[in-house]
Amino acid sequence: MDTKQFGSFIAEQRKRCGMTQKDLAEKLLVTDKAISRWENGHGYPDIETLEALSAALDISLLELMHSKRNENDTVSLEEASKTLSDTLHMNINDRRKERRLVVLILASSITLILLLSIFKHLHIVAVLGAGIGILYLLGAILTLIDYGSSKSKKKAFVALLLLFVPLSILILLMMTSFQFK
């Protein structure tokens, strides 16, 4: 399934129903940014959202997955099976990307904390550590704000991972007395 074709189909059906991106987002309990991302071909909705999306757009799930209206009321078992298989593969790929991001955040965070603890006596390391900690804290706050609108457990987990770094840096800085010359 092509993301651009899928996105333009969603946009077309949304407009046919007389909805804005915000209207559709409210029906699906997602952000309007998510709708925009889908419509621009930058990703797919979660597999859990597909049924609600097809209902909101007043189309069948199969039409949604094929990104075209079905003039025929019947669908072959082979066609339905292929569509389901494509959807599952799409969802598996999205999950892999999410896991890679979480592993990257966690690995870079642990590396940063280890480097800070090893070179804690250097003034520049303290300043860089504090700056990076602030960036992580801002990332966590933005993720938590986004979590408030979508209630996604994944976003809450990522926010907690992001909060881990500034808290660790703060503890490191509090445990170490820096003497600058």
C-alpha cells in the first residue's frame, strides 16, 4: 500500500464527508497533526485506528486499505486476505521503527550519562550536560503535552525515557561538587 495514495484517499473521503482535519481527529481521538501526517503520506494510522477511521469516513475497511471506493459489493477471499496481510505487515514495520527509536533514545541517554559521570570534573562537560538535559526535558514536556491529546501509552513511555536523562544529569550534578578555576 502506497502512503501517498492512502493519504490522498483519506483526504478525499474526509472532504467528501465535509470534515476538517480537526473534526476527523476529534472523532478518532488523535491529533490533527496525525491526520495531516497521514494525508501527506508520511505514515499510516495505528492498526487499532483503522476501523474507527473507516467508520468516520463512511467507507468499508477494505476500501480504506485499498485506497479506493469499491463499486462492487462483493470481495473475493483472496483480495480480503491480501489486504489483511498488507495491513499487518505495515503495522509490523511501524512497530519496528518505534522500537528502534526507543532503543536509540535509551542507548544515547545511557552513553551521555556515562560520559558525564566519567568526565564530571570538566567544566565544559557540566555545561554541555546541563544543556542537553534541558533539551531532553523539553522533549519530555512536548511528548507529555502530545500524550494529553492522544492518550497513547507509547508516548507516555517515550516521555518517561526522556525524563530519565535530565533527572540522571541532575542527580549527577548534585552529587558532584564542581570547582572551577
